[in-house]
Amino acid sequence: MLRLAIAVIVAGSLIALFLQAMLNSIYESGITPVSVVLGLFAVGVLQMATIWFWNDTKRLFPPA
């Protein structure tokens, strides 16, 4: 359970950092390839965290 909590905290922090960098890039120079890539990185981290959460909860709470 601790491993799951750590994964959620780390993933949330990474998503926030990527989105902050994306917004800073957009504010400075508009929508550029860099801002799009940073947004896609945030989506990728969200997908990886979802897969981790899905697998870890199945391990912690096996189906009946």
C-alpha cells in the first residue's frame, strides 16, 4: 500500500511539473512543438500511473 501511495505522489508531482513547464512555454512564445511535447509527456505519465495503479490494486485486492 505504501508503494502505491508513493507512486501516486511521484506521478502527481511529475504531471504538475510537466504542465507547469508547458504553461510557461506557452506564455513565453505561444503554442510551440516544445509545449506540445511537454503536454504529451504529462499525458504519458498519467497513463503510466494509471497502469501502475491498475496492476497494484489487482495485486492488493485480488478478484473474488
